[in-house]
Amino acid sequence: MRGFAHVRWAAGAVATALAITSCGGGWGWGGGGGNGGAVLSSSWGDPQNPLEPANTNEVQGGKVLDMIFRGLKKYDPRTGRAQDWLARSIVTRDSRHFTVRIKDGWTFSDGERITARSFVDAWNYGASLRNNQKNAYFFGYIDGYDQVHPDSGTQRADTLSGLKVLDDRTFTVTLNQKFSGFPDTLGYVAFAPLPRVFFTDHAAWVRKPVGNGPYAIASYTKGAQMYLRKWDGYPGPDSARNDGVTLLVYTDSNTAYTDLLAGNLDLVDDIPAAQLKNVGGDLGGRYINSPAGIIQTIAFPYYDKAWNRPGAEKVRTGLSMAINRRQITDTIFRKTRTPATDWTSPVLGADGGFKPGLCGAACDYDPARAKKLIEDGGGIPGGRLRITYNADSGSHKEWIDAVCNSINNALGNDKACVGNPVGTFADFRNRIGQHKMTGPFRAGWQMDYPLIQNFLQPLYYTGASSNDGKWSNGDFDRLVDRANAETRPATSVAVFQQAEKVVRDNMAAIPLWYQNGSAGYSDRLSDVALNPFSVPVYNEIKVG
Amino acid sequence: MGRYVLRRLLQMIPVFVGATMLIFLMVNVMGDPVAGLCGEQSCDPATAAQLKREFGLDKPLWQQYVTYMGNVFTGDFGTAFNGQPVTELMATAFPVTIRLTIVAVFFEIVIGITLGVVTGLRRGRPVDSGVLLATLVVISVPTFVTGLLLQLLLGIRWHWIRPSVRYGTFDELIVPGLVLASVSLAYVTRLTRTSIAENKRSDYVRTAIAKGLPRHRVVTRHLLRNSLIPVVTFIGTDIGALMGGAIVTERIFNIHGVGYQLYQGILRQNTQTVVGFVTVLVLVFLVANLLVDLLYAVLDPRIRYA
Amino acid sequence: MPEQPYEPERAIAGTGMGGAMDLGASEAATLEPAPTAPQVTGPAGKPRSLWSDAWRDLRRNPVFLLSALVILFLVFISLWPSAIASGSPLTCDLAKAQDGPAPGAPFGYDGQGCNVYTRTVYGARTSVTVGLCATLGVVLFGSVLGGLAGYYGGVWDSVLSRLTDIFFAIPVVLGGLVLLSVVTSNTVWPVIGFMVLLGWPQISRIARGSVITAKQNDYVQAARALGASDSRILLRHIAPNAVAPVIVVATIALGTYIALEATLSYLGVGLKPPSVSWGIDISAASPYVRNAPHALLWPSGALALTVLAFIMLGDAVRDALDPKLR
């Protein structure tokens, strides 16, 4: 593609134009003057919430927080393994009481020293009902959560009783139940430390967040762009290898892709499905497609008797076997998905609990057996399968139609399965929340932290926050409790896998495929990679 | 005339109230927006309740509306879910959309009317059939495809344009404006063509020709002026559609304009954003329609407003 | 050809009673020999109306005949799609996704591996119904309301015009999500109803503008001076002269309604699967235009053909109604 000869020119133009607009004070695209040098531009979407760590639950806001914050732990961008980062040590004897010691020498980019209090204050803020933080439930394991964040009524305490500052470098955490994996969850951004200015001048902080990561926000124009400059004083080993990143908000991933081809953009981390067939020709080798901690499933409404009766598991298993996963991931997704053979994700690794083939024959395409199983199980309830999905985001229609065609072909009835679109995501969630689903619906799970626990407990434990189908199984719950109490990681993982087999035997949800992250980049860049959360590892990217 | 305009301006008040109430009601009928805020899971009930309280969604609908309108009159259009004031959102969205609309309307007037006159005067000739063919293409190929192909050809293959809009200046908006105007162009062309063809044989044109007036003068002064009323009416109704409905064009060309923001607001059921934007759009319709009605009198002196 | 309905106008012009008449009109009256009227009645002895004249004209117009033929063909395949396409439009094999033409599938396969030819043929029923019915509804509603507003003016006009302003204000996406998401019926009628509801203001304004112009004409003033009733003036004198812009907008709108149906489906509130329509196929094929243009070409082509037929029909009807073109 000839376009890339123009990249340098474009980058210069961008810098100049930015300088001009920042002087002119323009109406939208201002700010960010003087970001010359090895700065890369990257596609972005408008974050849906204010950029507070405990309030950011989607990938676009997470992208920024990942650049400007470092927590007690950091997940290795390649293996996903949690490593101590700001934590010097996190020790426990009983999986309930933890003592956290933090490293010396870390500061926020505004110069403030990071102490035990930076964490405890941040967590108290995140948990408190008053602050409306959407990730508050992450602190639900900590003692006293029910006081600061009661299910109903007003809060009876402002701080979590389970958090105690011992000295500048040490604090303790007491959980309300045993949870051996707890330290490994602390790499999640909700657990990031916060500077004093966050509390003293919140409005200013939200306009231009200050953190402790390898980048600092130099300018931020909401809805348009953010310029993150390399923070030269960053004390960690993973300091940025470029001078900065400009995140540009795109209205559509296809536009971002076109801009990449035209040489106006360096990095696109969401290649539109329709272009996947062309990436080879368009980008040559400058395309990455690597596993991410996301699994797509089809969930069922267990509050509907038709799906909860004995024998319905045969129907569900039959449906699972009627789906030609390989063909769909190859044709529709162009190998940016991998057929699922368990309920976790390859990014966990074998040690972390990923076990390919755990699903066994139930995930193999076998139309003849599928048809028989569905008939044995009493047929599809109501005679027609309607898979509900939201039409407003994620282009789910294509794969739902493909899944239905696959089922229809297996059953020899071209109207056995149809997609059932719902206009908005909120409406879709409403129907789930109000138990109005009458048939299966799409479910996607992006991990919060790379633990097998995160793929099972929130989705299948009785009453769990994302157990949308309200599946409930005593054996499963008991095994999860046992696994959480287990102090030895290997044993814990093994027990979780036993619990996963319970999910399989009941076919609580049909696993479809593991989702990959995909990205394309310009020839200015090298060392581009995606982490297991499908976010580019910006600090490692080299420009020029 | 002055009284007529004044009366029309006064009529804006009921329309304004009616439209805002209708939109307010419609967004609220869509259901609970908080459910969509917590990602692929249900918000915990306490947070959901707290969020509802903060957005004022726990109050009865009429009270929400009254509070909202009260705020609007003090210039406070509320905040979007991401914490951004709606006025700020409007201040970034409207200027670029207005520019885009100006470009589109310019194309409609210049290209549409020119093609309409040419085809109207040469009915059945090759140029007429050619324009008809182009019309069919424009109607039956979605804007999405036209935009995408133009981006690929002009932006990547030939390097004539930047494929996406970054600063929203007029030169960046030429191609998006053309794409946005394409379907309307078809309307304007055919409306002009029909009017021209119809009036071409009318008596005053024959008279003008008989008097020996030069052809271009007959066409512009006599023929066109009398043929423009349907065209002007159409463009008047189209301005609002161009401003608020440019969803596809704005998405393809990365224009963070009114159509895009409105669409996002609707999908996220953000009453404050949607009502705020629509309120401004209603004012635009009202003014546009007033101008159209006044233009009638200019184009056809027999029409008078008391 | 004698022009019976224009008789009064000329008579008035001749007697110079039209006070506000312009130069052109009076000159025309003197330049053109006044039509002799040996044939004021039709063959059956009944007085011939403009409309029956138009019909006689149409029957001999090749453009009309051709477009009627195309429309009849579309109606035919809408009613009996299986007559020219074998197999089911819902039988799709992903293994054939985006493949080119093959025996039994002259138009190739789409992204889901469905037979494009079969789907295009079967899509006609929905698309033609939606386009035709929505257009008819919009034209009926819009031109009646707009015509009355333009003719009577005053309060009528104010109320109606402001009502159209409010309707214009409703974004299609919002209207669709609100009004159509509660509908459970999976027929085309809610979709058509929705299009009529949101589409009539446009035609209404066009019709209003045309009527406002047409009612200034001398023959209308004359008819009124002669004591013709409002309905007679509206139907016999104004309608034929105001209908052209409405026809033009309606014929183009017909195509856009067919496309709008797809937009609504795309939003998840239009026709739900397993419906088949050109619009749905066009919007599904659009993102893949780089790789599989054939999947877009055929349903788009069918849509273009339909619009062409109706544009030609509209042109022919308009010409037939315009005595000046005879």
C-alpha cells in the first residue's frame, strides 16, 4: 500500500494542526500541543463513564486507565500471570487475612508519594454506595462491604472495616470469606491507588486524571481525543518505549481501519469483521490476532420451566452439538475466534485452569446425534428456538444467523431457529434483569482478571452478579466454595475444574468460541502486542 | 408581513412544548436506561437505585419533565451518562453538523437544480436517461456503500481526500456532504425536472420566448423561478433530516455531529442528550419552514401573507 | 385534442375577468386559437373528464405500458415466488458463503451461504408490499391533509403545519425503537404503519406548497367566481395541477421506504427473522461490498428496477394529466 509513504507527513500535519487548534482554542479538537517525536496515534472509543478506576467497566476507558495506573499486581501482557508490581509482598495464612506491603519509591505523576493510604482511601471510595461506582462489587469480598454498600437502604459506614493501615508501607485486608485467589485479583484497575487530588478536587481530576502509570495525560478533549505523554519520572520497569500516545475517538471501527490504510492512524485495535478477509492484502504482516480472555456462550432462562425441566439438558446438549463452531469461526470470524471446548479461556494457560476438550463430545459438531438428543429431550420448547441478542452493538446478527442456520440444517427444518433482535443493549439487559427471556440469549464474558474463578463463579454460582439465566446447582456451588477456600493454587484450580464439569453435564450454557483480540498497525510501529484483555501493550510499542 | 412572521414565531412556543414533551415521553417509554450501564451484568440493586436517584429517574415522569424544562430555561441541559454536560456536547456537535448541512444543501441546490433544469429541458434525451440511471443507483445503493467506496477510492487509492474527518472544516466535508446529499439530490433533480417540463409549455414562457428574450433569461427568470416552489419546499423539509439524520454519513466519515450524538443518546436512552438535541432541531425546523413559506411569496408574488 | 376541463379558464381569460392574471395567460389566450369543441362528450355520450382523458392517453403510452408490465411482473413474483425460484430462501450453507454463481444459484451466494437468486425473488413480496403500501398511505394522508391546509389556509394551516413540525422532530431511530419494539406481530403492517406515521409530513408539506401555488391560478379564481364548490375546485382544478411534485416525491420515496425497512430491521425493530426482503439482504451485504459485491448487486438491482418502474409510471401519469403536453 503506497499510503504509508505519507505517514510521516500525516504525523507532522497532525502535530502542526494540533498546535494551531490549541492556540486558537477551537471548539472541539483543541489541546495537545507539541506532541512531536515518537508519538503514535491509536483508535479509541468514547468511554461510557467518567474515568474513575472503580467506575470503568468497559474496554475503552480501561485502555486509558491501563496506561496511567499501576496497581499492587500487574498481569503479564503475554502470560496473563499476576506479578507483584507495587506490592512488595501479599501474605496470608488462612486465605482470609492478608497483609500487604508496598514498595518504596513509587509516586503519582504529580509527585505525591504512594502510601498504604493511597490504596485504602481508593478502595473505600470505590466501595462506598454514595459514590456510585459501577465496579463497587469488586470490594464485596472485603469485610464490612455490607455496611458501606448495603443492598437497600442507606449505608451505615463510610469505610470498609476490613481495611487497616498499619504504617506508610503496610495495610491489612480482612475478607468476609475465604478466597485464596484474592491477591491475584488485585491487578484489576478498580484496585488502583488514587492520589489526594482525586478526593480534594474531584472535578479537576475527572477532567484530567492523574495516576502512577508509565503515561500521564497531557490533554483530554472529551468525545474527541486524548494525548498521553510518556512520564519520564515513572519508577517502574515497564516505562514507555515511545514518547506518547494520541488516542483518537472514532465513530466507527471501519473508519479507523480506513484511516490506518490511508496512513492517518498508526494503530487500530478493533478490526471490523467485514475487513478481516482483506487484512492480509491490506496490511501484510502488520496484523495481530491473539487470544483474549473473552468467551461467547448461549445462556438459557432457567426461570422458565420449559428450560428447567428434567431432560432439557439433553436439548441443550443437542443444540450445542448442532452448531458447527469451526465453520462459523472460520467463515464469519475469519479465525479471530477459536471454537470453545471448555468454559474458560486459553489465556489462563493449563496451570491457570484452561482445559481444552473438557466439554468433550458435547461441543463436537454431530448433526445426527444432535437431532436425536433434541428429540429425546422432548424437542425445542415451543417448537421454535429464538436466540435473543441486542442489535445496537457488536454486530451479533451475523453469527446468530449462522448459528441458527447450522441448527436448522442439523434438524432439517429451516425455521427451527431464528434470531430475535432487541433494539438496545439497555432493553436487552432489562429483559434479562426482569426475567423476561423466553428462550436462549447471547452471553459474552470478558474476564476481569485471569483466574478460572472469574470464568465460573460470577456466571454460574447461585445468585451471582452475572448469572443471567439464574442457573442454580448445589454441587457446583459447593465445589466453588471449596475451591476458593483452598490455599494451594493447583488444588484450587483442580476443584474449579470439577465444578466446570458440573456445568458441562448440565450444559448450563453452550460455549461457542474464545474471542481473540485483533489489531492492525502502520509500518512506523514495531513490537505491537495485545494483552489478554485485548488492549494494546502501549508502553512496549516502538515508533519509527 | 411583519405580523405574519411574529405570529409564526409565537406558534413556535406550543410546538416547542409539544415536541419536547413527546420526545421526553418517548425516551422514557423505552425503559430503564440504568440496566445498560453496568456492562454484561446487572448493576447491583443499590448502585442502580443510587444512579436512578442521581439522574432523577426515580421521580414521576411529569415531575422529571417540569424539572428538566425549568433547567432548560436557565440554560442547563443536564449531563450525559459519561458526566459531560449536554451543552458541551451540543457545542461540539452542532457547528460541524451545520457545516455539513450547508455543504449538502449547497450540492442539492447547485447540482440538483442544474441537473433538473437540463433534464427538464431535454426530456427523453440521453442526458435525461443518464441522470435517471444515476438517480436509481443513488436510491438503491445504501449510503453506507457509497461512502465506503468513495473512501476507498478517493482516500486510499487516489489520495485525493482524507478518508475521515478530523477537524470538521469545509474542505474535509465536501465528500461527506456529497454522500449525505445524494438521495436528496435525486429528489431535487426530479422535482426540478418535472416542474420545468410542466412550465416549459406554459403561456408565460411562450410569451417570453415570443417577446424575443434570450434563452437563458427565459430559463432563469421565468421558467426556473416559477418551478422552484416544490423544490424549495422539499429542501426546507430536508434540512432537519440532514441535520438530525446523518447517522450513517457521520459514522462513516468520523464526524462527531448531531446525528451521531443523537443516535448514541437514543441507544443509551439518555433523555437529557436526546431531548436537548431534538429541542434545538425543532427550532431549526421551525425557522426553516418559516423561511420556506416566506420564499413562496418571493417566488410567486401572487402569494401574500397577511 | 380538445381540452374540456380547461374550458372555463379560457373563457374567463378571454373575457378578461381574471383580475390578477399575468401577461402570459392573456396572451396565450389570444395566441392560441381557442379550441373548437365539437367533441365535448366521449364516445359513450358521457362528458369526458380529465381523468378519463388521462387514461386514454396512458393506454397508448409505451412508457406506461412498459412500467406496468414490470410492476405486474413484480406483483406476480410477489404472489408466486416459487414459480421462478426453486428451493427455500432460508436454506443456507455456510460452506458456500460468498461463492459466485453456480448451477441453481445464478446470482451466487451471500455471506451466510444463502442462494442470492432465491432470496431476491422471495424478497419481492415483503419489499414491494412495504414500498407500495407505505407510499400509498403516505400519499393519501399527506396530500389530503397538506392539500386542505394549503387550500383553506388560516387556522387549519397553522395547526397542521405545526403538527408536521412536531412529527419532523421525531428521529426515525427513536420512533422505531419506541413504537416498533412493543410490537410482537411479525407482519409488514406495523412497519408500514410506522412509515406512514413518520412519512406523511413530508408529502403534506409538498402538497401544501403545490396547492398554495395552484390556487393562485386564474382558472381557480374563475371557478370560484363562478360559484364552484370547494370540493369541485380542489378535485378538478387544483389536484391535477398540484399532483406532479407529489408524484415525483412519492415515486422516489417508494425506494427509500424499501431501504428504510432494512434500517429498521438493522435496528432490531423491523421485520424479524425469518423474514426475507431486499432491504435486509442489502444491509447485510453492504459491509462486504469489497469481497462479495454480487450479494449486494442483485437485491439492489431489484430495488432499482422497482423504483425505475414506478418513476416511469409516475412520469407517464403526470404527463397524461398535463394537457399542455398534448
